[in-house]
Amino acid sequence: MKRDRLFTGMLLLCIGILFLLDNFNVINFHWSNILSLWPLLLIVSGVNLVTSHYNSTGITTLRALIFAAVLGIVAYRGLQPPNHHFFGRQFGNHFFNGDNDFNIDDDDDNEKGVMKLEGSRTYNEPYSAAVKTVSLNIKGGGATYVLQDTTNQLFSASTHEMSGKFNFNTMATDSGKTINFNTSSSRNSINWDNDDKGNQANIKLNINPVWDIDIASGASKMDLDLSKFKVRKLLVKGGATSMDLKLGQPMAVMNVDVSTGVSEVNISVPSNAACHIISKTGLSSKSFDGFESKSDNEYQTAGFDNAPRKIYLNLKGGISDFNVKRY
């Protein structure tokens, strides 16, 4: 057997073992933590290419040592608590030094003499009792979105803008309104360590209408407490996403679709709510406390079929941690 195939097989075997141990709750492995280690793949591939025509014992030993070191670093990082840092610099900060404080936003711009302009704005849409349903569309990455509080307005948002700006517009419909709240920002406008140094929107909603919420973001942080609102549908599409989501009691049927690339997603559902989960994930870990397994990708709470009100969760992810718990 060629040695490059041997090491590839060993790598797949080790990844499979990690998945198995994680699925049986022997370990708690956070796949999102290891994304910052992607340069290691280049190193391993480079070593394989350079040494592919050498079959000496010394070369084989060298490759084995490099493989063991890479696997050790991956295992160490994956077993650490999730820290929501997906973009590389944080790994060097914690793994090697532990004390340094890198700022992804400021260093390069200050060296180049570029001054960032920041600002704060408030957006409001008045409430009318004639509005029964609202479609809220939130688009754009590079931002932190916080949705927790209520308002006497129909919609209210206060923003802190470090790069780009938020745009807001509304449109009347037959039984309600459509609200579009978008941002155009650079890739460095989100700061994973300090929300005060990145784009942020604090959003408040009125509790009376029925809400259909559509969120499409790239790299973003989301803290969404929807337990106070009448949510009929929630659709979240994200790239590198850190999301905490709290759901309330459904009116009848609540449909929640979460589709992410690289993410740490924590969802809380009421303990007395009937909930059904379909999980279609790639290199992802998942933890669904209080749910019965119906198949490899299907889970639900006890008595779901006969419950009058139901929550449907549809989870899709690439390399993600999905955690659903009941409160």
C-alpha cells in the first residue's frame, strides 16, 4: 500500500472515531473550534507531495510525527469549550500565548493611516392595530444582531455602525407589512471578541402581530429571544454563524429552518411544547436533550403526534454544532 494512502486512511479513521465518540456522548467535540486550523491541511498535503517519492524509514517516521502532531492539535482544539472564534487569529492567541489580545479591526487600518467612521442610528416603524401580519427580512453579514425586547412601535432598531451602514424600508401588504432591514458591510466589520468594535443592531418588535422572519447573513452573531412574540415562521441562512435562539409557544404550527455553513447554534424550546427535529448535517455534532430518536436524522418530543400545537425544526449545516434543549 502506498504510504500516502495509508496516512489518508488513518486520517479518515481518526475523524470517524471522533464522530463516534461525540455521538455517544463519550466526548463533547466542537467542530467549529477547528476551522481556524485549516492551514494544517496545506501543511499535511505539502508534506505528502514533497515526500511522495521517498520511501526511507526516516521519511516515513517524519510523516508519522507530523500526522500525530496535527491530530493532537485538532483533538485539543475540538475538546475546548466553544468560543465562537472561527477566523484563525484566536487560535494563536489562546493556544500558544494565552495573554495577547489581537484586534481584527484596528491594527491594519491604523498602520495604513485609515480612520474608520462610526455612527449610531435609530429606525422606527409606527404600530397600527390594522397590521395583523408582518414579514421581517434581515439581510447582510458582518454584524451582530440582538433581538430580545418588545416595543410599542411595530419595529424599532438601534444600530452601532463601524463599517458600511444599515438600510431600512417598509411596504404595505393586504393584511400587514413587509419590513426590510439590510446592511452592507466589509468582511472585517464584525469583531468576535468585542461587540462595541463591530456593526451591531439591537432590534425590538411589537408583540401583537404574527411574525414571519427571514434572516440571511454571512459571518454574523445572533442573539434572538423570540419567546415573547407570535412567530409563525423563522428562516435563517448563515455562513460562519454564532447563534443563540429562544423560541416561545407556537400559536398552532411554527416552522423553523436553520441552514448554516460553519456555526455554533444553540436553540431553546419550551419544555411543554411539542417539537420535531429533522437534522441534515455534514461534519457536524448535535445534542438534542429531551428528544426521542425516530431515525438517524429525525427526533421528536414524547406525544408529538397528538399535540395540538407543534414546532418543526429543520437543521442543516456543514461543520457545525447544533444544540437543542428544553427550558
